[in-house]
Amino acid sequence: MSDIKKVKVLILGSGPAGYTAAIYAARADLRPVMYTGMEMGGQLTTTTEVENYPGFPEMIDGPKLMEDMRKQAERFDTEINFGVATSVDFSKRPFKVIVDESQEVEAEAVIIATGATAQYLGLESETRLKGNGVSGCATCDGFFYKGKDVAVVGGGDTAAEEATYLANLCKKVYMIVRRDEFRASKAMQNRVFKTKNIEILWNTNTMEVLGDKVVNGVLLKNNKTGEESTIKVDGFFLAIGHKPNTSIFKEYLQLDEAGYIKTIPGSSRTQVEGVFASGDVQDKIYRQAVTAAGSGCMAAIDAERWLGDQ
Ligand code: NDP
């Protein structure tokens, strides 16, 4: 282990929540130190055009938006380090966080902004076409498929919500559901059933996403009959769940049944005083860059006030 690093406000994660927390904490003179996590810039670095982040009337590239957020955080003297928190001890203060299994950090306050990871099927074709027709977020990318045919994989609330959202924009939406029933709530199911341009493909697995440079179809297999078929689509949306990046915190923080950190309603406070959570790691409903940024701001303000009370 190297020397213990002592910091006032430690921020874990470098998505919109982390960078916004850093900007606010730095401007409050809290000299924040950030560890970026494995994917510097977070989920937005895997998208292309972002059209729904206010302030960019044309659009901005996801990676560019995140680079600009990083620069803004650095301008106010946030110390940004590449590194992944590998374990924590929140049982006493100062809190202890181990980065990359080697660097021990002691922090008076911790802002967790480690995000969530969209689940993918794990097909080679899906990875290859990510950002070129394959997407993990209909609200982010649906607009690019206006008037086209698309497919959504999954049968939960997210899939139902994304399919109905896409149905408003697209000509036709296929829902690829692996069982003969939805997991989604009855209300969401009804919304899907009532939407004329959604076709549900029950008992269906995705074998391959088709296309050379961009998606042009999906190879499917009915898991009851074994029959293979192809649908022609321009977009392929994954909605098979997200995994919040919370495994190292579960011993200390309350998580909900899906693993998201529970915060005290209307705040970013967790049940451990001095530990705050913001962004997708505590939000399974909205999951937008702008809501993550807003909650990063809340975490920095909550941390500042809490430190001030100590
Ligand atoms: P869920 O875990 O609820 O659903 C995942 C869906 O994807 C299921 O239908 C599942 O199938 C399917 N699936 C999982 N893995 C695969 C795979 N490898 N291949 C094919 N299909 C697969 O995730 P959601 O993201 O939908 O929801 C997460 C939580 O967030 C839920 O509690 C949900 O209620 C909540 N939520 C609430 C919303 C709201 O209130 N407005 C909006 C969105 C989410 P199977 O059923 O067979 O396991």
C-alpha cells in the first residue's frame, strides 16, 4: 500500500453526476478528489449524439459533453485520478476507500456516483454495432429512428416504456420477449397492448444483430418451435435491465431489491451520515444525463452543508 491520501470530499465516478458534484464541491472550496472508475466519462461516452441535454441547441457528442464536464471540474481545481474503488469501510469516520486495491484514501465525506451499467446480451454483433443502431437507451437515441422500424429486447417495465416511447416516433416497433409473458406491471402491459404499431414476438431469442456497418435486421429464434426468422430494423434497443455499480457498498448502505442505493427522499443522503449518492447508482426510474447532473449538484450541496455542521 502507498501512503494514505487524506481528502475532504471524495467523489467516486465520472459521469454527469460525478462531474457536477465536483464542480459544485470545488466552487465551495472543498477541494474534491475524484476517482473516475473504469469508464472515464461514464455511459455517455458510449453514445454518439446527445440532443436532450439542455444548452446545446444543435446537439453535442456524448464523449465531447463528458470531456467538457471534466474540463469544467478541473478548472475549479478538482483533482481527477484514474482509478477504481475496490473496497470501502464506512463503519467509522474518516471513511476509508481503497482504490485499485492499492491506494488507501481517507475521506471526511464521500459522494458515490458510480452509475449503472446497461445489460447487453453478449453477442459479438451487438458489441460491434453499439452506437450504430444498437442502443441501451430509447429516450437518448430513439429520435434518430423517426419513421423507421426498430426492435426492443426485454419484457420488463423499461422495455414496455421504451417500446411505447419509440412507437410514437417510429413506424413499427417489435418487442422481442423471451417468455410468453411480460415481467412489466399490468399498467405498462396495457399501454403496450393498446399501441397499434407494436408487435410482440413472444418466446423469442435474439441470435444475431445483422448489419455490416449499421444495423439492418435481427436474426431471431422461437425458443418453443426452434424456428428461425429475420426482421428488418434500423435500430436495436436493449431493455433487459441495468446493474447499478454498488457491490462494494452493500455491507454499509441500504440497497433496494435491485441493488440501487437508497437515499433519504428529497436528498442525496444515505443512511450513513457523510456518505451521499447521486446519479444512476440511486435512480432506476429516470436515468438521464440531466437528472444525474442535477442529483450530483444536490450531493455536493448536501455534503457541503453536512461538513459545515460538523
Ligand atoms: P427487469 O429486470 O424488470 O426486466 C428485465 C426484462 O428483460 C425481463 O422481461 C427479462 O425477462 C428480460 N431479460 C433479462 N435478461 C434477458 C436476456 N438475456 N435476454 C432476453 N431478455 C432478457 O428490468 P427493467 O429495467 O425493466 O426494470 C428494472 C426495475 O425498474 C423494475 O423494478 C421496474 O419495475 C423498475 N422500472 C420502473 C419504471 C416506472 O415505474 N416507470 C420504469 C422502468 C423501470 P424475464 O422476465 O424472462 O426474466
